Amino acid sequence: MIEVENLYKKFGKNEVLLGLNLSIDKGGIFAVLGPNGSGKTTLIKSVLGMVVPNSGTISVGGTTIKKNWKYRKEIDYLPQIANFPGNLKVKELIRMIKDLRQMPSNEEVLISRFGLESFLDKKLSTLSGGTKQKVNIVLAFMFECPLLILDEPTTGLDPASLIHLKTLIKQEKAKGKTILITSHIMQFVAEIADEIVYLLEGKIYFKGSIEELKIKTDQSDLEHAIAAIANTSTNV
């Protein structure tokens, strides 16, 4: 589904990605983890075409993305920070996104699942952070694209909404979708991820299952395994 080869990116003198190579198979949930500054966001935005690498190639669905914007139609994206126009009502924002995407959508089911019916006529500027995140989730999940990228999707969610989100992600996986997730919440990652991709200083330090990571680090849970691999990699 995604092939990244020898990817380099720097901002000024700051080298963020250093010859990164990554292969993501079709279908499954992949958690992209790493400390702040490891290159996670730059990698995700490079796949989305929001950041242009200095060198290297990225292919999505077998197609090289360079000078090819059409591949983005096959991606649903939930950004970490959703900067919605505050003067729009929730229903107006949903309608606008539907008009832009021109694809079949199932927003009614998602609106009901996350209890947003009473917020549809409210302006986005009046919503709490958690409610904005629910709107963000509706926008990301209401289309049927084969690739779903979720950047810190749990931010601001209450326990009930978090349960709904985990169920929703697993349902999308069952449809055969490929799902990339970034998160700092290891319990969430442990519950849903099939594979871990751990970045450090612009390179892939580990890629494999949670069980493989626990064996590699001799730890019994994901949180301690991530801490162990972070300490090990820092000392290399």
C-alpha cells in the first residue's frame, strides 16, 4: 500500500528524515511511534503530499506520488490539530467537505454514534476541544477510502467516545483498509495496532508486531517496551 525509499528531508539545517525506508502492506493497523522530533509528522505529511522531500520516492497504491495529486482521493486524514473556520456551523462544515470530496458518505451514522446531533447547528468556534475532535473523526471516517491516516486521534475524547473510536477503527480494518496511526497513548496503541513502526532521528529503528517488540526489549507490556527501545536507541 505504501512504499517509502531513501527519503530525505531537511528544514534549513535541521535534517528530519535521513534516508528513511518503509514498506506498509495493504490491510491492517500500523502505529507510527517515536519521541518528539523523530520525524513522524514529516513522514506522514510527506505521504500526504503536504511536505515535499529533498530526495527519495513515495508510492501509494503502486503509484508514485510525485506530481500526482489524484492519489489523495484514496486517503482519509485526521489531523492532530483541526483548524476549522470558527464562523461555520458543524453541519455547514460537513456539507462543505462532502461538496469538495464528491464521494458517497455515511456521516449520519457517525453523527449518531458520537452524539453530535445537538451540535449540528452550533458554530465551530463555540465547541469544546473534545467536541471538535468528534467532528474531526466524522470528517475522517465518513468516506470509504482504502488508506486512513489518523494523527493523535484520541486527543480530548471522553471514555465513551474513545470506545466508539476504537470500535470504528477495528471496523475499518475489517473492511481491508490500511490504517496509519500516531499516538502517545500506549494503552490505545496496544489495543488496536497490528504493527509498530518506531522512528528515531529520521530513521526506522524498529518495525514489527507488538509481541516482537516485547521480545526484543525483554518487556511484558508495550509501554515499557517503548521506553526500553527508546533508551537503547539513545545509547547506540
